[in-house]
Amino acid sequence: MSSLKFVVSAPTRADLAGGTLDLWPLHCVFGNTKTINVSIDLKAVCHFEFTEAATRLVEVQKSQGSAYTFTDPQLGNELENVPKEVKFPVAIVSRFLSQYPIQRDFHLKIKFDTQAPVGSGLGGSSTLCVALLKGLGHLVGQFKHEGWQWDMMAWARDIEAEYLKTPTGTQDYLGALFGSLSCFNYQIGQIKHQTYSEKVVQELESRMLVLFSGEMHHSGLSNWEVFKKALEGDSRVLLGLKAIREIAETLDEELKKTSVDWKRVGFLLSEEWRTRKETLGVDTERLDQIIKFLTSQKVDGVKVCGAAQGGSLLVLVDPSLKRSLTEACTAQKIQVLPTRISLVGVDLKALPR
């Protein structure tokens, strides 16, 4: 392995129902819970260049942005001096190489880019984490066994929690790992992955729009507040999470049908958002304005993605009205993100040396 060049890409996700319940141990409070999301082709992309050398050097660079170079993966307090836009990926790379050291000197350059807007609520940072881990694992022979996705999920969850100093959910990593339209069933001691039919995936894509509010969301903070209140026994939050759990169950049943009632799916998305807004208090004035406008356009359903304090919105609309809705949103200066469903999860491709 004198030199290697490869690129790793991973999709972000838009969640349909059951978000927040993917935080351990919230799903344990309710027994079994389900989180349903769809992977979209706004990706995290990482270019790796590895060369054996006489000295050790690691460079992490944001495409068209800052870079940071280090020689010892044990950064410790030095992480405080890393430029903000590369601090999180540098933390991942240094932590991984500390735990899985490469037993020779080398030069490693990682250039990364994230296609989802910063703060979009589509799991961009978690997706970047998955892409980085896939590439780093390729260098040291990790995450190659059957079921490796679950081990990578655990590693990504732990490293992000270490970095953020808060509990983290897992649906963002799982959407990036598996791709397509998925239901993740959280049970005691395990998570089961379920997919839906090709027909349902195609029909969802024909109806789906993803919009960006222009407001950056802060999932760590939002999730932490909900997390604390739930485990402290706050009755309002617990009732809200129970209702969200039941909506996800109902949506899963609907998506499994031979003929899906998409207006009912849209209603469930809107109901998930209404419940989340009223019981978890995660709305903003801008989100209310956008949803009021969308409602006037006769959409089938709309919900805010992620922790929901800002970020993106997932909209369902009749396919015949999709183009006109896109134009109406653009006229209202609401950003429509060009997206399709990503049928595959994280992917690695070798490049010519």
C-alpha cells in the first residue's frame, strides 16, 4: 500500500417520523420505537490521498476552505486551535488514528465537502462522520466484516457524543450507511433495519420536495433539552414522544401497503410536526411563516426535518403540482433543494494513482 487514492460519498437524510426517539435510552422508555427516514443525494464527499513517506503528516481540508495539518493524532488540547470549519472532521480523524494507528510513516490528505447547507437539519455532520470513518477504515482494514454498518454506527455515535458533549441519536448515521427509504426499529438490545418496496420509493420521490428555511438549526441543543425533560419525567414531553411513536407506527403500516394512500401519509407528516411543535416547543417564527404559505398551496403534508429549530422541511405534494409549487416557493425566496432519493448508502470508489 505505497499509495492510494479513493473517494467516499454518503447521503444525508430527511426524516419522516419517529425522530428524537433514536436517542438512547429514550426508545427504551417506550419499549420498541420506529424511526423512518429517506436518504437523499445531498452528500458528504471525502477525497483521500495516502502515500507512504519518511515522515508522518495528516492534512484535513474543507474544499475551497480552511485546512489543518498535524503529525501526532493525540491532539488533546491542541484541538482548540483548529479552525472552526475543519474542527469536527479533524477530531474524528485524530481520534480514529489514535485508536487504530497506522504502523508506518505516511502522508494522508483528506479533502471534504458537504452538499447540504450548513444547519439544514438533514444530518450533514453525521453523514460526514460516516464518510470519514469509511475511508479511514479502508486504510486500516476496519469495517469490512458482515454487519460492519452497526459497528460503524456505534463508533460514529460515540465520537460525535464525545465531541459535542451531549447524547446523539443514530438515525443520521443509519440513513448514511444504508440509503433508500428505511424504517429503523429500536428494540431492547438491537436495531432492526427494514426497507420498503421499489414502487413506494419511486412514488415518494415523485411527491417529495425538500426546502431550506435559511435558518440554521441546532440539533444537539434541541435534542438535549428534550432528552433531559423526558428522563426527568416531564409529562408533557413524554406524552408528545408517545404520540410521535404512535405516528411512526401508523406511517410504517401505511408504507407497507400494496397501494399507499399518500394523502394519509401527508397527514401523518403534518401531524408529526404539529405534535412536535406543540409538545416539544421546537418551532420558530420563520418555520411558521413557511408552513402557513405551504398550507395555502394545498400540499398533502409538511414537516420540519431533524430537531426542528430551523433547518429544512419535507413537503409532500401531488406530482402534477410539484413544478408549480417549486416555482411558488422560489418566488417566496424559499430555497428548494435539488434532491433525489439515494438508493445506496456510503460508497467508496478507488481513483487512479
